[in-house]
Amino acid sequence: MTEIPVKVEKDGKWVVSKIDVTQDQLSIREPINTDITFKSIINIEERKNALSITVKGNPEKTYLIATVPKALQVLKRMIIMACSAYRLSAYFMSPAIRGGVMVTDAQWEKGAIAVLKTGIWFVSQNKQVCVPTSEVAGIEMTHRDLQNKQVDVIKIDHLENGEVVTSFVLCPLSTLHVLLNFLKDATKEMDMKGDELDPVAAQVGMLVYSGMDSHAIENMLNITHKDLDQIFDKLLKLGLIDVLFTRREVQLTPKGVRFISDAVKPPVP
């Protein structure tokens, strides 16, 4: 049994407690006083130095647990490797590509992949990486060079701080197809039919992806600010973009006109 000092959220406040961890469960002591089997955990999210653990039930219950980084890493790995999730042994490389550039120290890690409600977890002995399912931009089968051989791998494109990052998963081919289907099913809410946008709106989306700002898009497509706002509204409703900031259009008040007029008058000799 392992004992870990923690803080647990209770009634909106952090309270000091301890967790006893065994092979198949964790027990939160006073003032929570509850036992949680790993198999009952259906989701786990990391928030800085805290873990959000969701336990199945009617209704489901979520516990927020904070502790030192080293202990948190051990606890997190134990939960991921034993909780209720689709999980299999695999090699992974994450991140492998960042912003279109190969990550120089990227290497294959031997471990496991676990698919939970809100995240795809890559776990090895020394590494834990989570790709939130809401940040997944694409999943496909592709090829990679491994020891001078072309092997089939799953490529996962996802966003990290607004930048496109790519991860790869390698496992036996028969299992790889099952994993691909499971990952696509887990992220199916991100799928679209393909006919939701008209050609101009699709062009706007492509130009946003390329890094153009609003002024440049208006000039490139020869559309007005009002037209672009309407297209942005459509993209927002479809969940394709986020608002970074709102551009203001202003005009002077009578007080402003008076101030500017006085300011530009030549000084009286």
C-alpha cells in the first residue's frame, strides 16, 4: 500500500487529506472517506498539479485531487493503466511533428494507449501525454520509416496552443485497424458532412488556417467587413473557429469632434 498526502476539493474548498493506493483501488481518507476502485473510474483529466477523476454511477461523481508533481505522475499512471477505458499496448511518438517541423528529440516510446471520454492518453514508464479528444483535428492510417522499413502507423493531428501537432501510434496491424476505428468513433463529434460551407466561407476558413488576419482576408476575397462578420458567425455556429478578440468600429461624439477640432487649430499669435 502507498500513502500519498493530498488536497481534495470539498464544497468548493481545498481540504487536506491522504490517499491510500493499492493495486486495484484508492481510498481517500477524512473528510471525504471513500473508496474508489480503478475499474469504476471512467475519465481522468489533468489540471496543472491536480487530477479530475470521474467515477461511474447514477449520477457520475467527480473528485478533484491535488498533490506534488512526482506523486501525481505515479497516481495518474496507475489510474490510466487500470481504469475503465479502451487500452492496448503500443509504441507511440508524441509529439513527433510540431507546426510542420519534425521534433528533433522525438523517439518511439514503448507503453500503452488509453482512450477515455475526454482524452487519448499515451503512457510509458517515464512519459505521460494526453491529447484531448476535443483538440483532435484528424486521424488516419499512414506509413513511417522504422529501421529502414515502411510500417503502418496511426497519425493523430491535434491542436496545442493553437499550433498543429502530430503524434504517431504503432502496434500490430490487426490491432491497428481496431484502434483506428475506435479512435475515429471516440472523436466522431468532430466530423462534418462536407457540404456545410459555401465556396466563399470555405475560402475564408482556408485563409484563417494559413494565418491571415481579417483585413488581409477582406482584401484577398474583395469582401466587406460586414460580409466577413456574417461568414465568421457561420463558422462559429459550426464550431470551426474561436473568437480571439472583437474589432471595434467607432465614430467621434460631438465632444470628440470638438476636442479634435480644437487640437488641430493653429495657435493664436
